[in-house]
Amino acid sequence: MAEKSFKYVIVGGGVAAGYAAREFAKQGLEPGELAIISKEAVAPYERPALSKAYLFPEGFARLPGFHCCVGSGGERLLPEWYEEKGIELILSTEIVQADLAAKTLLSAAGEIFNYDILIIATGSTVIKLTDFGVQGADAKNIFYLRDIDDADQLIEAIKAKKNGKCVIVGGGYIGLELGAVMKMNNMDVVMVYPEPWCMPRLFTAGIASFYEAYYANKGINIIKGTVAVGFTSDANGEVTEVKLKDGRVLEADIVVVGVGGRPLTKLFKGQVEEEKGGIKTDGFFKTSVSDVYAVGDVVTFPMKLYGEMRRVEHVDHARKSAEQAVKAIKASEEGKPIDEYDYLPYFYSRSFDLSWQFYGDNVGDTVLFGDNNPTSPKPKFGSYWIKDDKIVGAFLEGGNPEENKAIAKIARLQPPVESLEQLKEEGLTFACKI
């Protein structure tokens, strides 16, 4: 069996791996010290592009255009960059066993990788309807979107089923972004989700009503309060119908499912401490096992701003946690102190001509402000979340860069609020004057 040894190994080849590699190069790295082991066949790339520009009918994005770290305005790290830096990219390689005590990883092909320091960056996997035994959920043309192979298969189906019928199962991030992009591809789109409104983990009913009306105006049919309980397929095994719990049956040429993800922690079960569904770390992304760090979706970490342990599934945290872990590794080697991770939660999305950003915590009372008329030529509206008479979260649709910076600033500063009525009246001005 082939055996290789490295000082540093990153297991997982997603966004976090790309940003960690850049930070290692910045901090100083000897050729041959670092390896990235990835199940995917390509160098780390900015995953958010897959549900947006990658699927556009025109002006679409393709690799190498969105390799890390262009998503945050940084340098594009092509495979040659890794080669120049002496970083070994071990692609199309699945790790099937991790022995943290022995500091070894075993691949599906039987290769053994030894490390001194490990960074777990395995990310999430999608939740599939087959996991729940949904009847007919293994039919062809039922898609999930997690990696570039998934996106390529979906593109082929869009071409094969030109101007056909698409059912989107789920009303979260993927559901909303895919609903928009499938409509842009001239598909007849129906969205189905069980909740009373879209993006319920973040949106209030007031925010959601704008997006639902905007989508309806684009010709997207939204069915709420029910779920897909079965699928019918034709003689070729291709999906033809979606059966809903309320008895309705929808025609479908393509189904896209976005019902959430789960962190990929299975390899490390019983070897590291876990909390709230993730691998528990400190503010430097050190796990309970010495020389093992974890970053991104898999991590439950101390959210300093709110004084509690949280897990965050978002690209912004994947990037920043990866950089923090590498800084912590290097600082530890050099005997230097660094600051603990102090993360401000940040989420964003773009669909059609819309673009929103959210910062902070969505708890407490809410104040909706601005123009949230879905027929406005350029709607601009937002919401504040107020807890213990302080602003703790802020959302803005249609903001310019300065306005988005302003809502980020108040979410971190948490200024006091005397009157909700006055706050509603001032709206965005309140954030911009602080």
C-alpha cells in the first residue's frame, strides 16, 4: 500500500481548503509540507457559484473562473498555483477511515496518509429524499446540488428537457436560488415547501411575503404547507410526476431538491468531542484532540459576540474559520498569541435582480422598513431585530456597498433602541448615521 507523509493535511477540498491553503502560503510554507485531500476532481472552488451563475442560460460561469479565492475579491488559485507553492493536491480521493490517535488517514483506494497536524474541512452533504424512503425518489432527473458534478448533470437535463416543467422541493437557500435560475432557463417552475413562508430560519413573514410575491410575478407557482411524498417515473426511469401530501399531483420533467444539509463528521465519530451536531472547537478551531483542527460547516465553535456555542453553515464562515485555524497553527508553532475568532454571522443571496444581506442574530422583536412593494422597479427594504432594547440583527434588500457596511456595523455594535416606531420611521437612515 502506498504511504505518504505530510506536516499538514487538509481533508476536504471545498471553499475552506482553498482559503486555508492561501493562508498557509501567506504565513510561510516549505514545499511538500501541505497536502489537500479531496473527493472532487478539481481544485477548490467557490461553491456558491453553482446555484447562481453556473446555471445561467447566458453569460454563465465556468471553471477556472471561480476557483478560490475570487469569491471574496482575492486571487484565483489555479492548480498551477498549488504546484508553484509546493502544495500537493490529491484529488478524486475519498478518505474512508481516520485514526486520529495514530495520525493516519486511509483512502478508498487503500493509500495511507500520515500527518503531523490535521485540518478537518469535510463540509456538509445534502439531505436526500431517499434517506427518508420517499417512494420513487431514486428516479432519474431528481437532482441535488452540492458539487460541480451535480451542477453539470442538471445543466444536461435543462438542455434535454428544454422549456419543460420543473418542481423545486424546498423553500430555503437552494430552493429560492434554483427556482430563480430554472425560471431564467425558461422552465415552468413550481416550488413546494411545508413551512408557512420561505426561508423560515432567517426570514420573518414580512420579509418572505416580498420574495414570494416577486417570484409569483415572475411566473413561479408557490405551493406552501405540504411536502412531496412520492414520485412517478416513465419506462426510462425518468421522473414524470411529483405526488404531494395534500393529494395534488404535479407534472415534472426535472425535480430539484433542497431540503438542507448535514455536516460530514462520520469519519471522526467517537474520536473527537461533538456538540450541537458538529465537532466542538475553541476560538482557534482546535478540537479536543491535539494537533487536530476543524473548520467550516462541521464545526460548533464559541460565538464570542453572543456568548454561546454555535454551528454555522455558510461560505463566509468557511473562509474565515479556515484562515483563523491556519493563523492559530502558525502562531502556536512560533509561540505567539493571536485573538480568538470573533465572528459576526453573515448571510447573503442573489436571485433575478435581487440581492440581500443579513448580519447578526435574528432573535427578538422585528421592525420592517422601506419599500417592499414587489412591483417597484428597484425595491429597497430591510428589517432590524431588537432584543433587550438593542439591535442585534439587520437585513437589507437592494442595498449598495456603503449601506450593507452600515447594517453590518450596527449588528456588531448593537446600539440601543428607544422606540420601535421611531426606528421604523428612520429605517436605513438609523444604520447609516452610526
